[in-house]
Amino acid sequence: MKALVLGGCGIQGRAALYDLSRNPSVDQVICADIQPDLIHSFEFLTTAKIQSVMLDADDPKALASIMGNKFDVVLDFLPPQCIRTVAEAAINSGVHLVNTNYAYDILDLDTKAKEKGIAIVPECGLDPGIDLIIYQHGLIHFDEVYKINSYCGGIPEKTACDNPINYKVSWNLDAVLKSQNRDAVLVKDREIIHIPAAIQHDNEFIHQIEFPGLGRLEAIPNGDAVHFCNLLHIKDKIVETGRYSLRWPGWCDFWKPMKQLGFLGDTPVKGLPCELTPDEFTAKLLAPRLQYKDDEKDLAVMLNEFEGLKDGQRILMTCSLVVERDLNTGLMAMSMGVAYPACIVAEMVVKGRIKKKGVLSPAKDIPPDLFMAELKSRGINITDTFKRIDS
């Protein structure tokens, strides 16, 4: 298998390079990045199969040129704003594409991808990604499901919680702050509820859950749960569903006033000597103060809950996982949780384990058993628990 990794020197891309370099099915990897020489600083990485090249992802002609080199698959770890440019280049080049961003901006490319005979598989990270495949996995165990709640987040291990918000940066702080300005759509008592970004940290649906082995975590509505129920064709039966970010308790107490004071705004502040938005300032100020030490671990945590009927009995099914930072390589749990699923799906597409063409979805187009077995081989275990609910 010959793979092209876009953004391969980024925090997630380097985890993909690590995984691909250890895969005997992979013959060659081209790492394309705006700073390709960074690859030489990755001491954990064996680069025998890897060649790094310079790429400016903002240049469509450069993307088209590099994709014309007869790759079996492209793995895209570029920022979300690049998703459509990359997808169009993949279609023009006739090469399969896997990325980790939400699919909304490329759903209309389905017909063109089918005409080219390629698979484009977005949302193949942690969240979205593993959570959506767990949706499939969970539904198999029920005759009817009426409740699905999905929880996911990146948090420091307890011993690394040494700042006022008990949070450190395991990916891009700019992206973290932008996710604080995301609307949410959920269902409660069969009613569709829209939660605007302005009140993400101040609404009645914020709650705490008990996470196995960690204790209480704060759950904040974040994302469109109804969209995925539509994909799964279960919207009409769902009584409750939501997608929630997980943090240590106190997250909303901090960000509620910060948001009200405008620190997450995206309009340049007048009167400054340069053009600067509040969220840019906040990211620049906080990022250096929220870094992990070399001996500290981040955790990528996920919990999906399903309630429904099986053989007339009400059942609660819980699927949970925890990914820990690898201190030997320094790879963050969040990076591995995002990159490994993309690598797994890329190989499944190339080997024909995913035969469908077009713009696909992990919520319905990736074989969950095969995928979860590959996750397990990489040390990421999903634990299922079942509990009968008395009427």
C-alpha cells in the first residue's frame, strides 16, 4: 500500500506516520507538510518507508500535483477549512481519501466520487469517528433503541491537573476554542432542542456522568446528535439523544463568564496596533500555560450509552474506552485516538474490506467488528457492559 499523508508533521499526522510505518502492508508513505523537515525531530519514528515533501495546502494546484503520483489512498490531517479542496483534488486524481473532519461541506460530492470509483471517508477520527462506529456496534445488540447519548473528551490525568481549569492542550487550542462556539442539537422526551453556541456553557442540559475508573466528569452539549440519528434511520424512534464534550468539573463555570465577556469572539478588537480577535488572543495567552510536561499523560475518554429493548427486556448498554499518552514515544492520547482510526479505515478501503464508493459515513459504512479488532491490536479497547432495567 502506498499512502500520502497530508499534514503529516502535525500533532495527529505524526501519530499516523508512526502507525503506518509499523504496518507490514504499507510499502511507502509520503509525508506532505508545510514544514517537512520536522520529521527529522521525531525520534520515535522509523523513517525507512517515509519520504517527506513540502506542501502548501492552500494551493489547489500543488495538491492536485502531489496526488497525481499513483497513491492507493490519501490521509488528510489538514485543518477543517481544507476539507473540500482536498476532496475535490482526490476526485480529480481518482484516489481514495480518508480524513477526520465533519462531512457537512463535502456531502454533495458523493455522485462525483462514485463516478470516479473512489471512496471518500470523512469523520474517521475519535469524535467524530470511533463514536460513530460504536453507534453501529451498539445498535446490533437491540431490537429497538430509544436512547443514545455519546460522550467524548480530552482531559489531563488527575496528577497533571495543576491549573485553575484542570485542562491542558493535547491538540490545537485554536480548534478547542472554536469548539466552544458550536451549536448543539439534541432530543429530550422526543422533542428536538437547539442549543445555540452562546449558551453552550449555560444551559439546563449540562450535567455530570460517572466515568468508569475516573469518577465524575462534566458533560457539555456539543454537536448535532439528530443528524446521525437520521443517518442511522432511527430518528422516529428516538426518545433521547445527545452528543457531549467531557471535561473535569468546573469547565463551564470558567467559560461561561469568559464567553459573556467576549473572550471567545472572532471579530477583531478595535484600537489595537494590529488586527487581533479575542479568541486569537485567548489562544496565544493560554497555550503556553496549558502544556503537558514530558512525564504527564493526556487521556482521550469516550462513553456511549444505549437504552432499548431486546427480546422484550429493557437494556442499558454502555461502551467505554480510555486512551493514554504513550510516554515512550511522547504521542498524545488524542493524537492516537484520532490518527489510528484513519489509518485503519484507509487500509480497509485499499484492501477492499470497504467496497462502497462515494462519500461514506462511519455511522453506517465501516464494518464495526473488523474496525474494533484493529483498534484492539493497537491497544485501544472498547469495554461493553449490559444492565437490565426493571420496568
